[in-house]
Amino acid sequence: MMKHSQENQQDRHCHCHEQEGHCNSEHGHECGNHSHECACCSDGHEHGEEEEMEWWKPILSLAMLITGVIMSATDVQLFQNQWVRLAWYAVAWLPTGLGVLREAIDAARDGEVFSEFLLMTVASLGAFAIGEYPEAVAVMTLYCIGEVLQGRAVSRARGNIKSLIAFRPDHAVVIRDNQRMTVDPVEVKVGDIIEVKPGERVPVDGSLLGEAAAFDTSALTGESAPLVIERGDEVLAGMIASECVVRLQAVRPASESAVSRILHLVEEASERKAPAELFIRRFARIYTPIVVGLAVLVVALPWLYSMVVSAFDYDFTEWLHRALIFLVISCPCALVISIPLSYFAGIGAASRRGILFKGSNYLDTISRVSTVVFDKTGTLTTGHFAVSEVKGLRDDQVAIVAAIEQDSLHPIARAIHEYCKPAPVTVNGLRNIAGYGLSAMVDGKNWLVGTTRLMEQEGVDYPRELKDVVGTMVAVAVDGNYAGYIVLTDVPKEDAARAVESLNRQGVETVMLSGDKQALVEQVARQLGVNEAHGDLLPQDKVEHIEQLLATCGENSQVAFVGDGINDAPVLALSNVGIAMGGLGSDMAIETADVVIQTDQPSRVADAVALGRRTRRIVVQNIAFAIGVKVLVMILGVLGIANLWEAVFADVGVALLCVLNALRLMRQPNKS
């Protein structure tokens, strides 16, 4: 709620680019030149760098105010002189009052005549006019103390997001012509070899060249446990090498790295406002002139009444005092600062857990989600095969199958290798029959490993039950005789079942859509507890399902879709909230989505819904509490029951309580 708080929300987030020396062109100004004046310092110092300077002015005013009240209460002789008292309180008023006065003038120049600064200035100067000097100083002093505390609260809320800047390393060690060169990350080209020492951050996204290595991913994902990344897998910028020197091959430039993408999403989030924020902005612009007019009527109407009813004793000073109380308590400070702060705190808390909202409007929308639709492969499952069943084959036979498959790079072959160590046998005459499987000679016997179509082609008689096997099935025959089969399935992610359970517990329906066979999709759905599952779907079929869900949902029931592939982009765009798996998801899915799960964990979807609901609940609490208290004290002030001191404490107190309530979002979100 510093200078034009609503408009400055966009300005302040430009610090993300300050270190690069430029700002997004849509802001229309150089970041290095935008300093925001604080109502209680008014020296034009930039926030953050001069934060300590904010305190001395309200503290000086408060010290003089308390001293003046003590001197009045103890009947200090010099202080009995009215002009001495006026001079004392005028000096006490200057450190804080001048700043607020300047804010009111600047706001008026910008076309916002009826700002909260005008309310405070009129109330304070009016108190001087009627001889209530301590109250005049208290209005400004307590207001500015509240401003400083609120500013600290805003800084704390922004801290999690601003700290993303630290994730971006300022140098990269590149190996060129067998020479190590230290360069700026922006100079790293795709294909360059990068070396990262233990404790250093990875400068750009790259694929691991050496053996498996452990990385600290807490900066990006919020996970404290190290992540072991295998050779050839992708390592994201911002991760920290944990145990040894690693070498990577850059796969994308620094401007497109994971950290840069996060920062870009955060900037988008600062600009997209939730309905409650937009309401408060419109509300403040209409509300302020109305309360100024009502304050005038508080003074004028009793005077007009006294002109008609002679028995009514009109005291101008008394009614002016009541009007000033009305003005002080009418300041919409609590709403103007706490509502945007609530959403920003929610976005900050989400980012700490690897959940990136592209705008507070999506944080608001996700709070009303009643149905979450999941893609299967890569979203609820890992997308990697694993052996789930072996039937009819002995362990030594499975080991021979692994030996036959050991030179294949096919995912099925890799899964069999992981399940069983290849037997130490000699494989001769290995033949790959495209689309069918493999044929090979082992110890003089002819082995067939593949689909039922391979069995039919080679004249092998096999049980009809193989046609009904759920999952990817590998049939095995030896010398023309059926031996058994191996079933491989896509492995559910570790937290997939927990994610579905958490959503169901929150009253959210879960649906799974997939292009895989219906039987397989239903099996995974039963395993995870998904309410409804549909398989054998093409991308256009997924669109039709989402359209049907949207048609049956009411205004307060929203549909979210969670996916990771290019083919998911249409449904991500169509749903009320599109959620993309950002770690392994396609760029198109991430660009189309409204929310990005950086950790690729389905459980974060449940966390996002819970956090959205928590944020909305706090916003509603703040609106109801602030308006309720203000209306009550306004009425008491007009009736002459509440005095100016009580109005000041009520205004500042309500604002601070709302801010503290909003900051509850910064605590680690509860796991749903």
C-alpha cells in the first residue's frame, strides 16, 4: 500500500530483470529508475535498499507523541501554553504527515483524487483544526507504522519468488578444445560440454554424460532428498551437484532453461489478477468518493436539521470530529493491501513446492475445481515399463530372454534387463522381426520372443487367454513349443495413489483419459482409486470428454485437466484450469497450461487445489472482517461513541490483522 499500491504491483515485480538491466517492454520504463516512495519516508528511496530508513520517521513521531501526552498528563508548565503544544505536535507530525500529504498530491495529479492518502490527510489536518493535536499526530504515526509493517509483510511474501534469481548461476565452465573456459551462461551453446563441481549450480539444462550422479533439487522442487539422475537423462538448471564433478551436454540455451521458464511464469502471475483483486480495485475507486461525501453529510445534515428544529443544539466542532472519525476508519487499507497480498502469498507458497501458477486468477479458479481429469501415461504413470507378471517361465528361462534382449534399446527390453540379469549364454542368429519380436538360437534351441502375432506366424500353438492379458505381453516359445509369457505395465508414479486419495478426500471427482486399451486403463484406475476411466481415446476424443464435463458443470464447478504431452495441449487449453507436468512435459503443454507442476508429482495437483481453497478462504475472511469492523466503528463514530483514537487503532489494527492472516499462506501448505 505504498504509492498507488495497486499500480505498483506490476512495477515491483520488475526486479526480476533488474540484474539484467532491462524490463519487459510492456512496463514502459527502465527498471533501474523506478523507485517507489513510501508514505512514511517520502524520500524516494528504493524499497529494500533503504528499508531501515523507513523506521526512524514513524518512531520519531511516536516518541514525540508519547512525550507530549506525558507532559500534558503531568501538567508540565511550559506545555500548558497552547502555541507550544501546537508547535510540538506540528513537529511530531512532519516526519510522517508530509509523506502522506505528498502521496495524496501525487495521487491527485495522476487522477486519483479520492485516495486513502486524501482521507488520512483530511482527518489529520481536521484534527489540528479542532485542537485535537495528539489525535492528529496519531492518525499519521500509527498509519505509517502499519505501512512499514505491511511493507515488511509484502517483502516476506515476495521473498520466495525473488529468491528464484539466486537459482540462476552467474557463470558456466565449458570444455572447448580440451580447455576449461569460464563464460556467462548466456554464451553457452546447445551441444557444449559443461563441467559442474560439487556444490555448484547447473548453469543450463543439459543431459548427463557420465555415470549416475546425485543432485540437490530443492531449489526447483522443494524436495529435500537428493535426486539420482542416470546417464543420458536431463539435468535442469538450478540443480546442485551433490557428490562429484559431473559433465553435461547443453540441450537448450540459458534463456530457455528451467529457471528462466519459472521466472517467466512468475512474471505472468504478477500481471493476471484474480476476480477478488479486480473487485477490490474497482471497489476502492468508487468507495472513496462515497465516504468523503458521507463525511460531508455527517457535518451538514445535523446543521440543516438544527435550522429546522430549533431545539436541536448543533455543535460544529463535535460533528466535525465525528466526520473525521468516519473518514479515518473508512480508509480501505486492509482490503487494498491484504487481498493482493493473499494471492501473492499463495503463489509464493505454491512456488516453494514446485507448483507454478501463471496468474492469481488461476489460483482463484482452482479453488472451485470439482473434477480433475488426468492423462495416464507420463502423468499418473512414469511412462516406463516394468515387469508385473511372469507366467509359465522358470527363472533361468527369463534370464535367457534377458540375454536375447540385452543388445536392444527398446523400452520392453530395458524393463526385462532391470527385472532379471541376463544369463551367461551365447546368442546366435539373432533376428529382429519388425513389429513382431525376436528370433535367436541359444544352446542349439530356437527361441521366439514377441507378440502373439509372432507365435501365429511361426505356427506356435498358444493358449487363447493370452488375447485377454491386460498390459504389454511378451510371449516366449522354445523349439516351436509355447513356454510362457511376461507381462509389462506402465508403472504408476510413487505418489499417484496418494494424489487421487487426497483429491477424493477434498470432494473432487477424478477421471482418467488415455489412448491405451480400456482394460489396461481400468486396471490402473482401480489400482490408484480413480473414480472414472476411459481408454482407447484419440486426442479429439479427449476433447469431447472435456466438453461434456464442462457442459454439465455449474458456475461454481470447474474442470481441471492434467497432462504432459503435445497431444494434451488442446484439452489443457479447453479446460477451466490446464495443469502441465513441467519436468518432463512437452514445451507445448507447458506453454498452453495455466499451472505447471515442476516436480512432475501428481500429489502436487492435490496440494494446488488445497492451497487455492485455502487462499480463497483467507481472502473471504479478510473482506468480511475488514468491512464488518469498519462499518461498526463508522456507525459508532457517527453516534459519538467511538473517538478518533479508537478509529485509528481500528483502522491500523484491522489492516495488520488482515495482513497477518494473509501471511499464514506462507507457511508450508498442509499435505492434503
